Amino acid sequence: MRGHLSTHAVCTAMRGDIVSGMLTPGSRLVEDVLAARYGVSRVPVREALRTLQAEGFVTTRHHAGACVAELTEQEAADLLDIRAVMEPLGAARAAARRTTAHLKVLRGLVRLGQQRARHGHPGDLCQLDGWFHETLAQAAGSPSLTAPLIQLRRKIEWTYAIEPPAHVTDSWNEHGAVLDAVARRDAERARALMAAHIERSFPAYRLRRPASVVRESKHPVNVVRARI
């Protein structure tokens, strides 16, 4: 029987499939097909498509209906520039508003990340990095800031392939320095450290090739994103 998944669950699943590349950029999103894929009726699928369109993951084309969005290189570059503005602001807000619970989670993530980096176990460092930044966004204590920050990170993950930093231990030490500033409620230092951390991370981002180009090549290659 269909209809067991909520609209939120369908939206989360569909967003995850878009970010992971299972639903490729430019591909059509047919309600009946999606309903069968997620085991639901068309109603939650239709509502999920509206939400994802508002978030920028889905677009509507004349005569084609809903499709997975395809960003231009300029739009993709804007994502990183927006991050460079928003994440330092989020770190500053976190320094002012974080709770003891937030600090406990952040300290655990930094400790684990530093241990994995030191001992050469990079397998889950990307996931740990995501958890650190999302927890910091939640610590900002403002849904109007937290939600866009988390959404922005998902869109960057969808748009870019991220190479592990050459000095992964340094990256996690930077996380630790941001955390120290947040713990001391030093908003300006947290802002400055996060801005520097983001700036140093830019060379690791490689723009994924558009779906139209990937379909024409058996050996797709990532494109280096040029700073503007």
C-alpha cells in the first residue's frame, strides 16, 4: 500500500538522490515514476518537487515538466562565494549562541577528525567535516540562518567534487581553532578563522561536468573552478 512516507521523507530521499547523482542533472522527474520509486502516491511527490524547486535542485522546462536542475559555471561559482560570506557569519553567531550540548558534539567531532587525520584514516573525514559544519550552523541558533547554510552545503556537495586537502591534519586543526573561539564566545575571532579556513579550502573544489557533457564522454573529467 502506498502513502507510508511523509512528504518530508520523500523530499529528503529525492534530494539525497539528486545530490548523490542517482538523479542526474537535466533528467526528467516524472511524478508516476517517482511515486513508484519511493513507494508513495503522487501527492507527496508533487509537494516534494515544489520544495526542491524552491531550493534550486529542480527546475521546470517548457514541454518537459520538472527536471533536475543544471547550474551554469557562474551559478556554481556563486555558491562558493556565498559560502565565504555566510559561514563566517554562522560561526560568529554560534560563538554568541552555542549551547553546552553543541560544544560537546563539536568537541567530539574535532577530536575524532584529528585522530583519523593523524593516523592516516581519511575514509570518513569528509562526512565528519560535513557534520562539524552543520553542527556549527545549528549552533548559530537561528533557523533563518541555519537552514540556508545547510541547504548551501548540500548544493555545493551536489555541484562539486571535493579533493581531500593535502594537509588534512592542518584542516582539522583549523576546525579546532574555530571551536576554541566559539567556546570562548569570541565571535570576531570565530568569524575570521572560519573565513580563512574557507579561503584555504577553495583549491580542493572541482566543478562536476554538466550532464550534457558527461553523456558525450566516456571519461568525464572534473573542471577546476576559477576564482572570480
